[in-house]
Amino acid sequence: MNTDRLARTTFVLHRETHEQLNLIAKRMRVSRSELVRDVLLEPVAMMAKWAATLPANPTPADAERLTGEMQGDLVEFIERHSGELGLPK
């Protein structure tokens, strides 16, 4: 493992999710770790960005602003990745 780029993380999943990850990883011929790294990369980065912009004691205006930002980011994410599934844009 390249410890300069990667960090070992341990967490517990629902058994069904674990089995589904196994199936997907096998079908894609990648390790579960590689699958989870790839799947989580962008969503976690977006969530970290949102969390960083939210003040410790958010006001209703802060929440409204963040909701709008989240919606825009999610629409952009879906549009960017819809081609990967062969879906029309």
C-alpha cells in the first residue's frame, strides 16, 4: 500500500451493503478498496466543501444558501457522470 497517498480506514457496513460491494467489485474486476475509493472520492469532497462553508451556528439564510449550492453541485455531478451509464444528456 502506498502510504504517501493512501490511509487504511476501518468501518462497519450493513451486511447487505458489504455483499453488494463484493458483487460490484467482482463484476468490475477491481478490489473493494479501489471501488470504494473511486465511488467516494467526489461525493466526500463535495460534502467536505459544504461543511467547510457552513458556520458553526448557521442561520436560516446560511442553510438556504448552502441548500442552493448543494443542489447546483449535485445537478452538475449528475450531468457529468450520466454519460458513464450510457444515459442521454
